[in-house]
Amino acid sequence: MATVSSVRYVSPFSWVGLNTNEALEVFARGSDGTLQHNWQTAPSRNEWSGWYSLGGNLEGDPVVATNLDARMEVFVRTTDGKVQHAWQTTPHGSSWSRWESLPGSPSAAGTPTVARNFDGRLEVFVRATGGSVQHIWQTAPNNGWRDDWKALFVDDVMGDMAVIPDADGRLEAFVRGYDDENGVLTVLHAYQRPHVEGWAFGELGGTPQGDPAAVLNTSGQQEVFVLGPGGSVEHIWQTKPSNGWASWRSLGGDSPVGTPAVGVNTDGRLDLFARQEGGTLEHKWQTNPAPDGRWSPTWAPLYNGSPLLIGDPVVASNADGRLEVFALFGDGTIRCTWQNVAGNDSDWSAWHSLGVPESPQGG
């Protein structure tokens, strides 16, 4: 699981999104392998529909994106290594399409990542069994897909990608992989040149111990977060929008694991969430937004109890700007907590359970 806000383009897209009614909607894999979804019955309110099934045969976590015409679309990896998708048939509607496979067979091994191009076309990326990254894209916004997948990174890739637009609309991709010269793990970087199929490649260095998370901050600079060695979270950012990169710096940590999640406060300050080795959750936030981007001196606890937290956090923005964090717990429930006041990083609600992702309603 990773981070999403389809409004702010915190990416890679994952299983929480703001739907066309401006209510948060949660997508999760059920115990029977189907896709389950649950949504706020009114924007920014802790009232939820309960879980309903969209069918399917999921092998990994779902990812969700929003088409240019506001229809949500969900992508999943299946047991046979294909990527399937289903979509809302109308904006603001409750009706969904049947599941269909995207053209071709990428031999998917990871969780797909989806981003939206500058012209509105969705593009899907996935790590394949041989260590490459394959991608495919819509031929027109809200429309069909090209005939087959195309390799982006050829080999030596580990884990799942983060893909976000740059300040000028170009997609940029970040993933763990091995450099060609020294054979050591680094953060590989690919960026569109120009706004079409052409890509350029580079490395951001670092010593990544997990998959990256990325965000476009309030100054238009991309910022990347990843677990570093020695129980820390490290980050790197563009020195100017659509420009070069600074050096990696540590934000410390208390034995974080998994992939961190990044939210954007209403005033542009980032809030970073990381699951800890003991099943707890901590966060750290900027005290002022980019380009200065200073951070709070210590990590603050957000959950420390029973049952243990076992899934990476996901953060999304409510319609009123309050951040809300979701996570999977050891009893199979998905639970959430939210800022009581938008932008107040230290005032959070008690955790609320959305129950186990299953659909006793049968629909």
C-alpha cells in the first residue's frame, strides 16, 4: 500500500481516493480475493457505507486513479500475472464495468502504479517477473489503451514504483534498482522528454531499504522519501521545480519498516507517516512549507496499541482539507484516524474501525 490523493497527486495511487462526490472512498482486497470498496456517505464525515464487492480476482493490492472525466478506475494484478481494470460507467455513479484485462501480458510481479499524463491519459506501470518495469497508457483521455506493454527500465529493479507529474506536467518515475557500474542499490529515476513516449534516465543515489514515496510540494518541487539504513527515513528534493536535485538527508526514525506515506496540509506543509517495526505508527511534519521545508525535531506517535498495525499507512485529504490516515491491522480490520482541525498535526481523532473488507450485503 502506498499514498494517494487524486486531487494533490500524491503518488503512487493506492487504495484511498476522493471520489466525484468529494467523499473518500477506500478500496481493499477481500479475504476471498475480490475487490471491496467502502465510502463516506457525506464528504468529510465519519459515516461510511460498509463494504461492497466489485468482484475480481486480486493477487495484490488495488490501485485507483481518476480519469479526466472524473470516473474512478481501479487496477489490480491477477494470479496469472496480468493487470485487470474496472471503472465507473458514469461520473458520480454507483455502476461499475466488468473486469477486463489490459492488452498484452506484462508478467506482472508487483503492484501496479498509475498516474495521469498532462493531457489526461492514464498510464500504468508495473514490475515484471524478470526485474524490468513495463508500462502501458491510454491512447486518448477516458478511452482505450495501446496494444501492448513497453519496457521502461529493462532489468535490475526491485519493489514497486512511485510516479508523479513534475511542475511542468511531465511524469517522473522512481524505483529501487541496481546501478550499472557498481551493482549497488540506488534510487533509479526516469522522466518524460518531452510530454510523450520518450524518457530519459538517471540515478538519485541513496541507500534505499524500501520502496520510494514521492510528492510534488507546494513550491512545485518533487520530493522523494525512502527507508534508509540504520532505522531512518531519508529524503531528497528538487532544488527548483523541474530542475536538479539536492543531496539525501536523514529525518531519523525509530526502526521504520515498509513504505512511508506523505500527506499535504492545507497550507502546503508535508506530513510524513511511517509504520514502525513493533506494529506502531509515527509521523513527522514540516513546521513551514517548501521551499524552506523545515521539519519537526522528533517523530510523534499516532498509534501504539493492540491489535498491531501490519500494513503500510495510506493518507488522503478530506474535502475540507483534513488529512486522514488508513491502515490494515492484525485483526484484519482497516482503521482510520483524522485531523480534528485541518492543518493541526498534533490533534487527531481516536482510531475508527471500518471493519474487515468483506461484503455481507452481497452487493
